Amino acid sequence: MKTTTKLKLIGAISMIALSGTASALSVSHVNWDPNYIDSTDNDFLSEFKFTQWYSASDTGSAVFNNGVAINTVTSTVAGGGVGATGFYLEGVGEIDRVNGGFSSGPAFMDAGYELTFAFGGISLNFDSTYDTTNAWVRIYVNDLAPNYTTPAGSGAEVAAAQTGTVWLDLVIDSLIFTNGSNIQGGSVSATLRAVGGTAYSYFDPKTLEYNSSAFFDTTANDKYSNGGNGQLNGNTITVPEPESLALLGIGLLGLAGQRKLKARA
């Protein structure tokens, strides 16, 4: 192979690699800068508002009308027992900030879309801990905006927040109370792990940090939290995996080799 041909191939591969390092990503109408801050830290920083409640069944989706009065939940735990109480924590919310973009502007979503999420399957134990074996979290992109307000106020609103494209499908690897909080309200910290969704391949590593707080009004014996807020942070990339670049380079070199053989024929 001539030296000039080799240089052209190296240049082509380099250009393709550089094209993967664009300063902004757009995935299913969500736009953000994967190099928002120093690469050693999380560069996908999001904030959200949400509503949560306890349900007596796990249906695989958050169902507003399944809410159980908070004092029923706390009295069940106080009554003592072993293992699961039969109650599940679930809820819905809206992500209203991603990096430097906000729902109020400058926008991080394409016009007419919003980023909502739902969670559930978080089993409450008698010892006030949670079993996250079957827990799930899904982030949705939909065009029914606005379909969520804080706090959520109807079954239709909660159902609408769970429509559209699954942008990120996650499981919960750990979930604990922080700062002396309990099942009546307070703060939790969790580790989530991406397992699917249209944005799945852009998160590396697949683990995300989750922190939130919400409270129930025990005096009013509410079924639903009075609104909550939190953060979900992770790291994202734009450069294709090294294996992909290597295969692409091999393909280009192979193509050049075929041309060389044809030239000799």
C-alpha cells in the first residue's frame, strides 16, 4: 500500500473519531452537552419534581388511584412482622433541568416535548427498609406536554406521564433513607442502573446517582406526598466504543487491500 493511501486512511479514521466528539447530543428530542463539566465528574446533571404514594399492589406501572393512606402504612409497620408488608412505593415526576437547560428556558427539550418519569415495585418491609429486587424506573419522552404538575392530581395525569418513548429504562440496585428519614417522609439516596432505552448507549458507566426528598402529611392522613424534588446524575459519552472504531478501521484497510489486488490483476 502506498504511503499516501495509508495517510488517507488514517485521516479518514481520525475524522470519524473526531465526529463522535461533538459538543452536544440530541437523543429522542432531549438535548445536552456530554462535556458539560470536567470529564472526571458526572456530566449529565438533572433535577426533577415528583409525587409518590404507597400502593397495595405492584402492577408494573404507577397507578394514582391505588394510593393508600399513609397512616395505614405506618400502623402496619408498627404492628410488627417479618419480611414484606405488602405495600409498594411508586410515583411519577418530571425532569425540569438537564445541565444548563431548564423547562422554563433555555430549553433542553425540543418544542412540544417533555421528560417525565415513573417508578414502582419498591417493596416496603416491616423493618422500614425497602426491597428493590423488582423495582423499576422509566424515563419517558412524550409529546403530550404539559402532562405533569406538582403534586400530581389525577389518574389521567399520572397515566399520561408514563406514555411516549422510553428514553432510559433503569433498575434500582440500592435505596436507603438518609438524615434520619423514615417511611413518612424525608430523604433517600439510591444507585440506579440503566438497562435499556433510546439513550442507554450514551451512559457510561451505566450507574446513576439518585437523591430525593418528599413528605406525607400524617395529620391529614394523605395518600400522596405533598410534592418532592431531587437529582439524578450520571456520565455520558459521544465517542463510539473503541471496538467500533477498530472494526471500522479494519474495514477501511480491507477495502484498500481489495483495490490494490484489483489494480494488480
